[in-house]
Amino acid sequence: MPLSDAGVRAAWGSNGRHAALLEDAFDVLLETPGGGVALNGKAESRRKARQAIEIVAARADQGLDVAQADVRVAIGQARQGTGGGGPIGRRGAVAAKTAAQARYLELLAAHELVFALGPAGTGKTFLAVAHGAGLLVSGEVDRLVITRPAVEAGERLGFLPGDLLEKVDPYMAPIFEALTDILGAEQLRRRRDRGEIEVAPIAFMRGRTLSHAFVIVDEAQNASRLQMKMVLTRMGEGARMAVTGDPSQVDLPNLSDSGLAHASSILDGVKGVAVMRFAAEDVVRHPLVERIVKAYDADAAHRPR
């Protein structure tokens, strides 16, 4: 395969780590004779390995960094027969990195209410934030409202010092990291100061009507059924909502009281509602995260109900 120098470096990786991932994934031998890479193995294995390398090399040729996570995503895309989804980058340059993420973005664009269920590291929250930020910047919504059960299901925030924002902010760190990555710190600050970006625990949503807003309900597995019904019915004219969470990480005393699994079940198929379910194979963090998720899933499957 003829490749640019950047493409060869990306395919090989530091100390051959990327090459090792590709070789293990497709049962091929990868060599760099100069001016490109050479693949040895069965024809089908070589074909899929070539697809993965092309995705990796294209990213490198765009001047983007190629990490082991990007190589694993390329491997997954080649196995599934999908093309490269493109990078997830700073300040609005957001695209899907897996076929599941691409489907998720399609659902967010086409439905007023989208539930995203799945393990950590699948991009549920990040892509919801990116989509909402895009709607805000383009003027399609007036506000981006982010809510979640804070600290505990009971929302016991009173003992913490400071005003509401100061109480909630530490627990919204993943959201603000995503917003900073997408909008930049200065634009995020300005929009928060103008009230265009708002954070609030679910307990403070009662009695409100959210019109012309994109609402993200994060960590929704820790919202009770009553809280979930309450927050879902806050939607006003021109509002859209994404509800994200991992049903396997419920912190409520009574697991059956989780509103996420209940709401996504009874609303699946309702007009305007979509449910996206991610699996361990969709994790795009450290490869160990996928193996951890699978181990916990296997343990849960063997435990008596």
C-alpha cells in the first residue's frame, strides 16, 4: 500500500503499537519497506486491514493526531464495512467515530426526544452536548439546558457551600469539559453569563416549561421514575431533548425505581421518540474499558435475578 510518510507513521505507531493492534485484529503481518506498508496474510484479512489502514492514514494526512483509540475505531469500522466517520475535534468540528455514533447523530437530528443507553465511553453525552451546542450556535434553539441527578438520587445539595451553580458545577465537570472542547472556554463563559447555557439539578426543574431549548438529561439512570416523568414533561414549544445514561450503573437504593430504563421502554415507538442502545463494542476509550464492560456484563448475566 503506497502511503505518505505521515500515513506510514500513523499505521506503524510509536514502537510499532499501532501495527501490533492491526496485526492482532486481522491476523496479518504488517511491514514498512519504504513508501508505504506491506501486508501479508489471507486475502480477506488483508482487505479489511487495508481498509483500517486507509482510515488511519487519511486522519494523519489531515494533520490530525492518531492515537491507539483511533486505530481501534478504524479496526471496528473495517470489520463492520463502514467508512471513516472523521475526527472528533475542538470547537465544533464534531463527527461520529463509529457506526453507532453516526446512527445516534442521525436520531438526534430527526427526533424531538432521544434516549441514549449504554456503557461509559461510547460518546452518549459528548455527542448530545455537541449536537445541542450546534443548535445553539446556529440559532435553532435559544438555550442549552443541562440537568442531572446531582451527587445522590435524593439531590441533597444543601450541605455544600455556595450558590446553586457552585453546588452543581463539580458534578457537571464532564459536561463543561465537552462544551469547552466544542465551543472554547471564552464562548462558553459568555453564553453562560447571558443565560444561553444553563445547568440545574433535576430537583430544580419542577414547575418550569422549557421552550425553544435543547435539554440534556445526563446520568439519567439515577433519576427516579417520578423525576423522569417530571423532567420529560418540561418540554415546551420548539424544545428538543436527549436523555443519556447507563442502566447498569444505577445508584438508587431501589434499582427498579430507575426512570431511564422505564421511560425508554414505555416510550420506544412513540412518534417523535427514538431509543439508541450502545454496546460494549461501541466504547471508544481505552481498550481496557471495553473489556471491563464486557466482564461486568458477563457477571450480571450469570447472577440470579
